[in-house]
Amino acid sequence: MMQVKVGDCILEIVKGDITEQDTEAIVNAANEALIPGGGVDGAIHRKGGPEILEELRSKYKGCPTGNAVITGGGKLKAKFVIHAVGPVYKGGNRGEAELLKKTYESALKLALEHGISSISFPAISTGAYRFPLEEAAKIAISTVIEFIKKHNSPKLVRFVLWTDDAYQTFSQVTKEISPNLS
Ligand code: AR6
């Protein structure tokens, strides 16, 4: 586990399962159709129960890449799930980096609008969507730091990494970026 202070806020890097987090919100790595798939998405819907999908169906038609929508957390510990749609990686020349940044910003903006003070993120796009891990980590960490510096919120942002490789990469990138924090 690793913690870094950013102003009054805390950025945390942990290894674990996003569905077990007790932060007010957790973020889902969703798809544009908002139809449950595998990975994080599958785990959230399995553990959270059918009401999350019912709410998605009744409120939203879908969600374009780079955007996010919010529902309740169903049976999860988290009160809210923010469903964020990251880009499919297609070689790196199709705006994937900008879209991944926008995805994190969209999720953080929704959190701000709902007064959410603690949130957990997975490594969006690094599974089925094949975004290279190190580049994804640099974008994820720098975008979160930029946002919390600007808004002084959320008070806690936790990255929850499933694999050793993802945990090591996110920790290393945070170490490289954090000395520049003031
Ligand atoms: N907790 C935290 N991280 C996890 C967990 C978990 N329980 N399970 C997997 N990961 P992915 P994507 C990691 O594929 O790449 C779905 O089918 C995993 O090791 O969940 O954005 C959706 O419906 C990887 O590092 O999301 C979409 O169609 C990271 O979470 C599509 O996949 C993201 O992997 C989205 O693909």
C-alpha cells in the first residue's frame, strides 16, 4: 500500500478487488452500451446485484467513450457506482491517450457534482481494452493529481489494482510523479 498527500487530499495505491472497497463511490470500467461484460464490470454487477443494471437501463441509453454515468451501488459497500467508458487501444494514434484522460476527468467531475468525498478507481482500459499499462498509469495518476489540486476534492482517491504487475507499475509511476508535488 502506498499513500501520497496532495494538498488536503490523499492518493492511495492498493492491490485488491474494487468491488470490496468501502469508499463512497467505486468506478466501473464499462463499455459504451453499458451492458455488463467481463473484468471489473462483470464483478461489479455480480456482487452489486440486478438493481444496478435496472437503473442503468432506465436512466441511460448508453455512454460514449470518454464519458461517465452514475448509479447507486446496489448490494455493494459503496453507495455509488460511476460507470466510465475508457477507449479501446488501437495502436496509440487514435486519440487513445486524450480519451483515457477524459474518462478519468468525467468520473471525477461526476463525483464532484454528487459531493462524493472518497472514490476508488480500477486501471481503466488496461484489461479487455488493451491499453499499455505504463502509459495508462501515467495518464491516470497525473490526471487525478491535476484534478484534486484544482478542486481540493475528492479527499481520498484510491487506485485498486488487481494484478502484481499493475500494482507495481502504478506504485512506480506515483513515486516518479509525487516528488514534484508541493
Ligand atoms: N478489481 C480491480 N481490478 C480488476 C478487477 C477487480 N475485481 N478485475 C479485473 N481488474 P477490464 P477495460 C483489472 O477488462 O480494459 C468489460 O467486458 C484488470 O486486471 O475490467 O476498461 C467491459 O464490459 C485490468 O487491469 O476493463 C468492457 O466491455 C483492469 O481491471 C471492457 O471490459 C481493467 O480491465 C472494458 O475493458
